[in-house]
Amino acid sequence: MTDQVLRWGLLSTARINEAVIDPIRASKRNKLVAVGSRSQATAEAYARKYKIDKAHGTYEALLADPEVDVIYDPLPNNMHAEWAIKAIQAGKHVLIEKPIALTVAEVDAISAAAAKHKRVAAEAFMYRHHPQTIKVVEMVQKGELGKVKFVRGTFTAVFNRDPNYRFEPDMGGGALWDVGCYPLSYTRAVLGAEPLEVFAWQEQGSTGVDEVFAAQMRFPGDVYAQFDCSFILPFRANMEIVGTKGRLFIPAPYKPGLNETLEVADTDGNNRLVEVKGQALYSGEIEDMADAVLLGKTPRVSLADSRANVATILALFESARTGKPVLIK
């Protein structure tokens, strides 16, 4: 199947589509062929604007299109799992925007459907495929920082409230699901481990979603991590990893560009910069899907990885609600 070109369909006209359209078109192994919306007029207008050949007036029609191989699922958080499973059942592979689902049971249902129908399903954490992230993980695994003792992350930004599903609790809104999932996922990827215990605090807004969230985590080997996220605080997005031999600071961890610089300081106060040649941010997840479908490779963000991220988020919410530490089994 190495000479096959995967034909993609966009499930809705969500704004985030704009991030993947060019990477799909730039790829020799992928092609954008269709878009689906809840009305034919909307689908046709979108298809004209972005020069997409086929426009479907329902999501079901897109999934039934025999000329579509892969579905990109950027629907609101509470709809991810339902439509990912429907896409798989229709014989499509599916790239699902983060968070992949809102419960562990939903992730398990996606996994079961993918196994039954022999289709690829993966969560679209685009930063995980970028050379900068791969370099950071490599530096930690090689022991360049010594034994890692502490990881800290943050992702905050001010979001417009109206209309915005991020502020709707029934739609899986809130800072932790939307932006906090990034430093959490980054921490887990760097450490290559899952937290044993979590403790968290949240500040809920008028709609009931968490607008400020702060978390602490304990990992195996006496490694500790913290992160914060928010919808109402000025933009901040960075990660810091501290080990017995040095400290690594990543100024742009979640949306790295074509060239990035990592800052390393050792215990003697010596500083150095590590230059990383990058790539178009969203191209990695598109090529990863082609690798998985055409070459049979395991997606870089596996469903087991996604399941663990969702499980940790739910444990953090439980801690924030109860005011008590939560052990993760």
C-alpha cells in the first residue's frame, strides 16, 4: 500500500480545519477530497472557499462516501467519540482532535471499534510529532539532565466567551480539557510514565466550567510535576524540566515553529542553547496517519496513551471537586 494516496474528508467546517488543510495538500501520500456539514449550503460554501471537490450536507453522507479513506474529526469535545466510532464503523480511519474523548469508557469504545473494523484511530496532539518534542524526549532519555526530579508546565490564554463551546460544561468545555491537556500530555511523554497520585484546585466561572486550574502530580521514582492552565489569564505557554545535572526550558512547547531554541543550564550555572530545525506544525500528525495506515506503524500517540491522559484528567477533576489527593490505579 506504499503507493496509495489517502483521501481525506473534513467532518464539519470547524475553524481548526484550517490548520490541517495545507499539510494534507502538501503531502504526497494524502489528498483532501471532501467536507461534510450540517447543511448542504454551508458545505458548498466551505468547499468553494477552500477549493474542496466534494461537499456533503450531512455528516452521515460524508461517512458514507466511498471515495473518502480518512476522516478528520474536529467536532466539539463531547462529540469526538460518538462520531469517531461512527466513522470507524463506516470503514474510515480517523484522526480525532484532542481531547479524544471525555471518559475512559469512550476511549475504550473507540479502541474496540478500531480493533473490530481494523481501522486506525489516533488523537491529534500535533506537538508530539514535531522534531523539538522528539529532541526533548531524547535528551531526557539519554540522561543529559541527570535524574529528572521536577517538571513544570503552563498554558494560559484569554478566550472570547460568545459563542464558544469552551465555556459550555455539557460540551466538554473548560481549561483543563482544552489547554491543560497539553502540559499534562507533555509531562507524561517526557517522563514516559503515568502519575501515581494527583492533587488539584480549580476556579469555576459563571457557566460552571473551570476557568483556572492548577495541578500537582507524583510520578514513579520520586518525580514531581506541576502545571496550570486558564481561559482568563494572559498568554503563557512553556515547559521546564529539572534534573540533577541541569535544567531544560522549552519556550514554545505546544506550537513550535520551523526553528526553535531550547535553553539548557547545568548545575554550575553554565548555559547553552540547543537549536532544533522544525517542520510545519501539523504536518507530522498527517504523515503519522499515513505511516499507520499505509505502512502499518503504530501511531505516535497511541490509543493507550490517549486513554491514560483522559484518566489523569478525570482524576484531577475528582481531586479539585473533593479537595483531596487522588491515587491513580
